[in-house]
Amino acid sequence: MPLTINAEAGSETANSYATEAEAAAYYEADIAFGAVWALMSAEERRKRLVFGTRAIDRMNFRGYRISEEQALDFPRDIQDEPLDEIPPAVREALLEMVIFQQREAGAGAGESTASEMAVPGAVRSFRLEGALSVEFAQETRLTGKEEVIGGNWRAIMDLLAPYLGGGPNSFDWIK
């Protein structure tokens, strides 16, 4: 049975923050990703939208869902300012997430990936071949090209920043 996209705000069966038509319009203007999107089958495009939405919903957002029955994390009530619709920034973050995930899945030699954008000082590799060797990650800067063509983690996080909460052991407020 083919997958159906439901991007209705607050729906119990919603599975995407963007409709297929919204995605098509967004990617039509994207010189770098538009052709890739156009070559995907309709089923593949729908799967990408659902997969990207799931990735966004794994993040920790401020406030709480408008309805206990809604399937997705948006719309939300954030500090008594209910968002009855899916914010445009969340929709755009999804569409950028689709590009990001596509690039990650197809990253080849010489292409930057999320794993290369490691936290500075984090262990990047560990080797024990008769002698101990530990390599620490350096801060990776996006090139001008990556910032302009979109589909990068920084762009996604910038779009979602107004809605993001603290870590898993924090709270914003209690109603």
C-alpha cells in the first residue's frame, strides 16, 4: 500500500510537516537539490518527508503539544502562546532535513558528513595496534558553498532554535 502524506496540523494521523506540493515548490527553486528531488519516485519523496519529520520530532522542544491526540510534536503551546499551525520555520527545517539526510546517505569520498562535523575535542578515532593512538576532532567550519546551498545541520538548527528546549534533564516551565 502506498504511503500517504498527512501534513494537517494537529491531526492524529499526521506524518509530515510539509505536503508534497509544498516540498515540490520549495525544491523547484533549489538549483542544487531540485533535480535530485525531481528524479525520485513519488513514493521515495513521501518516505523522505516522513523520515525527515521523524528526525525533527526526536528533538527536545519547549512547551507541550496542543492536543494529546496529535501525532507530531507541532503545533505546540510555548509559554502560553499556542501555535495552532505548523510554524513555517519548522516546515522549512523539514525540507532542509530531507536535503541533509539525502547528502548523508549519498556522501562519498571528499564530501563532508555530519560525522565530520564533530564536537571540538571529542574523540574522533581510537586505535590500538601495538601502541595507543587517539585522535581528537577539530572544529569543522562549513564552506561558503555548504552554507549557501543549504541542507546543512547548522541551517536546520537555526530554523528550529526558537522552539528548542534544553537537554533531556532540563525543563522550561510547568503549566
